[in-house]
Amino acid sequence: MVKLTQIDDETQQQFENQSVAKNNHIIDEASSEEESDDDDESDLDDFDFENETLLERIVALKDIVPPEQRESIYNLSSTIGDLFKSSVQNGGKFLWTLTSSSLLLGVPLALAILSETQLQEMERGMSLEKSAQDVLAPGSEAAFGNENKK
């Protein structure tokens, strides 16, 4: 078991006695001048919790949280911020690449598909016209064929 003993330092005691004497002298002067103001200041000394700002509360937390834990919280928040920043930057680059590639490859492909569809519609329309002509004049081809044979 460890036994603790306190060792008094004479120079430290002399310094404390001198500082106490100076403080008492300053306090005596201040108290004689401000005795009338003490009543007014006592009202101001009470802390107003309702008007406390968020910044004041955060500053008060600084005194409560140990420095090691504050450092770990700071490192965690800076790491999360850096990850968010890099993901936004890389996401923007990815979207730019995806958009430009789709425009360079997709637009000509869409135009080719559109022209092919138009060509198929034209062929279908022509075949419908031919079948409509066959219905309206069923023997017309035979007549043209007979004239060519003569």
C-alpha cells in the first residue's frame, strides 16, 4: 500500500502569503468603491438559462469533455467530412463521365433506331397500299400481264 505525505515548500508559502496580501488589499479598495453597486451586480451575476445561446452551451461542453475525447471526436468528424467531400467530388466526376458517354454513344444509336423504324413504317405503308390496290382492282395485274405477253 502506498502512503502519501505532503511536503511544504517554504518559498511557495511565502509567495502565496504575498499574493493573498495583495489580493486582500485590492479587494478592500474595490469593495469600498463598489459597495453600492453590489446589489445591482448580484442581479446580473445570476446566470440566465433562458437566454443561453447554442454557442455558449457548446463552449461549456468543452470544459466537460476531456481533451483526449475531444481530439477523437474532432478526428472522427474531420474523417467523415473528408469522406463526404471526396464522395461528392468523385460522384460528380462519375456523373459527368456517364452523361457525356451516354450522349456520345446514345444519341447516334437513337437516331439510327429512329430511321430504321421510319423505314419499316414506310415499307408497311407501301405493302398496305399494294394490298388495297389488289382489293380494288383484282384483275388489273392479269390485264397488264396479258398486254405484255402479246
